[in-house]
Amino acid sequence: MKNKGRSIQISLTHIIMILFLVMLLFPTAVMISTSFKTFDSVLTWPPTWISEDLQFVNYWTVWVGEYQFYKPFLNSILIAGSVGILSLTLGTPAAYAMSRYQFKGRKLFLFSVLATQMFSPIVLLVPLYKIVINLGLINTFTSVIVGRTAFALPMVIWLLLGYFENIPRGLEEAAMVDGCSLFKSLYRIILPLAGPGIATAGIYAFIMGWNDLMFSLTFINDASMSPITLAMSDFVGKNVVLWHEMMAAAVISILPVAILFSFVQRFLVQGLTAGAVKG
């Protein structure tokens, strides 16, 4: 009787998980299905999942045809990659120092870093815009990269902090006894061990840069410099939305993040778990 009750409980759990998974994948399935349809078939009722005539030409039109989507795609690669590299360059030494050195005001500093996440970027948009104008950085990638990095950096520091604190200090001390300097022990021992955490933080920063719309919309006026988030508006006309081509562009836009996750998902789980355990 007890085993039967447990079996029912496991079955219910699996059913709930499957329903939850279907709910999560439903928008993606609709997006992929729509990307292979014609404009007329998108508007037909009742809708169909698979079109009789798959329109692969939608992807060609979006990528190198009328919309030249590869240009904003490369712009987004540049912005997101720069945000990821800059966030790790600044966040890694900051997190390492916070994990290894105790000083007065350390907790207040860490709390202040985390508190910056409580502000919506739109609250600071006007002063940031004035700063960008005064520095002559309007209509440059630098303004978007620096702005997005500023909001990604606090979370990067906290993610890496939890991971560095899980690495025993004895490893560094043993390396120094064997003749390694602080920087050599950091390069040869600590950073390789912190690889999953660094991958986690880098992916987070990359996604922040990849999904940026607000800073790009505010700081960039040149259409040739638009990232994919801005280029998506090209599919919205005055009286019509080209859903089939917009969904093709959306599928293309999620590919880099999906490929990135497929390669580093193991490190991502390890990094998040390490930070959570340390708490």
C-alpha cells in the first residue's frame, strides 16, 4: 500500500513536470512553426503547426535578403562579447580580493554592490545620457558596452565571490611555499579551479549584453550600428506586422545563446551550485 502511494506520488510529479516543460516550450514551438509559414498562412484559422509548404526562404530573406539581419547580428556579438569580457576582467579580481582579504567596510561594500541591482536602469537613464553626451560617446558601441557592463558587474562579482570562497586558501599557500608568487598561484591554481564559476558569470554578462535594448535604443541613432534587439522593429510596419519573418529573425537571434549553453551547461550548473552552497 505504501509502495502504491509512492508510485502515485512519483507519477503525479512526472505529469506536473511534463506539463511545466510543455508550457515552457510552447512559445518556442510557436516561434519555430511560424518562421516557416507564409504571411497568409500565419493569419489563417484554425492555425496549423506545420505548413504544407515550408518557407525556408524566410530565413534567407531575413539573413542576407531585404533585411540584412547578419549586420545587427554581428553588432550584437560585438556588444555582448565585449560586455562579457569586460565584466570578467573587472569582476574576477574584485571578487577574488573580496574573498581573500578582510578589511573594514567589506560587508558594507558588498551590500552596496548588490544594492545597485535594486535600481531599474531606466531610473538612471537620463543622467547616463548626459554623461555619454558630455564624453562624446553618443552613437558608439562603447556607450552601450560600458552602460550594460555597469549593470552586469555587480552580479558577476557576487557569482564569483561565492565560488572563490569555496576554494581552500591552503592551495595558494602550498603553491607559495613551492615558490609561486601571488599572481602565478592565481593564474595556475585558482583560476583553473574557478573555471565553472567564471563560465557562469561570463554567460550571465553575455546574455545581459545580448538582450540589451534600452541602452542601444537611447545611445545609438545610426541604423547600421543597431543590435538585433533594435533590428526586430524593422518587421513592424505602420499597419502590419510581418510575423513570419520576425519569427525567423527571432530563431536566428536565440541560436548563439542556445549553442553557448549547450557547450557550457555542465560548468553553469557547477558554478550556480557552488555559489548556492556557500550562501
